[in-house]
Amino acid sequence: MLIEETMENLRSQYRGELAAIETYEQALKKYENQPEEPALQRMLVEHRDAARRLGEALLDNGEPLPRGSGVWGTVTTTVEKVATMVNDKIPLELLRRGESMGVEGYDRLLADDTLPDALFVELAALRSRCRRHISALDVMIERVPQIQSRPML
């Protein structure tokens, strides 16, 4: 069994992945049939996989899965909806901020030196995904001014 602080961090990271799923789903409405869509779709799939894997880790440690993404998910989704109406860059910047928060959450989990090796490797791989997402989003953010303005939702 994992220590309580680690379990709380694992629950929090699971909820964060649920919030990421909600946010990417909302962003994909903005970027449907746009150059960013395939990469954002891939990131969404990877966040779904991360939530599944974190959920399995919780269940393996006797923890029920938290219901929903919590307050953070609600706030994130609301902000994302408003941002999609403003311009093309802000939603990508919000996704990038969410990915940075994801890396921070994985860092907290990986700081626990009592983690079983298999879980450590799993969490490190998920953190690496978030870092790759940040890099991809940075490229998209840089290219937005070069793409002709798109219609608002």
C-alpha cells in the first residue's frame, strides 16, 4: 500500500487527467478541421490512457476512483469555453498551462521514494508525455499568428 500523501497526490493527478480530457474535448470543437486537430486529438487519446492507467493504480491500492474532475475541471472547462470565443491562441495557451500543471503533479508523485519500481516507471512515462505535449503546444502557439483567423464558435 502507498502512503496516504501519495494516495492523495494520485487521486489529484487522476482528477487532473479527467480535467485534461474535458478541456481537450472542448478545444477540439474550436480546432475541428484545422491544422492543430490531429495533434490535439492524439493528446486527448493520451490523456484518456493516462486517466485509465492512474485509475488502475488507485484500484490496485484499494482506492475507489474519484468521481469527476472536481472543481478544477469545472473551472477549466468554463474558461476554455470562453477562451475559444476570443481568439485562436488563448485555448492553446490554456492547454499548455494545464500540461505544466500535469508535469508538476507527476513530479510530486515521483518524489516519493517509497513508490514501487513499476509505478515509478509508469508515472515517469506519463510525465514525459506531458512534456512532449508542452513542446507540441509551444509549436502550435508559435504558428497561430501565421494561420488566417478562424471563425469563432
